[in-house]
Amino acid sequence: MSTKDELRQVEEDLTRLRAENQDMRDQIGEIGATDQVEISAMISQADEQVELIADLERRRDGLIRRLEEEEGREGAR
């Protein structure tokens, strides 16, 4: 898989995870205070997604740097 393809996939994953995370947080707000155990579990899951999003953002940044380096090397030829 090329760096561009990998970057495109990471961007797609980030978009999907951000939307899922927002949906989950919206659901938490709609549940109300009736089921604290379920709310707690959903908050934990949403927080784990935030960590995954941060990891993917770091990976994306690394891929962007790698792509810039690759393009720089090709331009020097």
C-alpha cells in the first residue's frame, strides 16, 4: 500500500470514528439519569475512542511527513 493510500485510509477512519464518537456522546445526553451503569459504560467507550482518534491523528501526521519526504526526494531527482 502506498503512503498516499495509507493516508487516505487513516483519514477515512478518522472521519468515521469522529462521527461514531459524536453519535455516542449524543446518545449519552439523550439517555438521561435513568441507567448510570449504561451511561458509565458508554462514556468509557467514548473516551477509548478519543484515545484511538488521537493515535490515528499521530499516525496521519507521520504519514504526511513521510509523504512530504518522499515527494521531496522525487523532486530532487
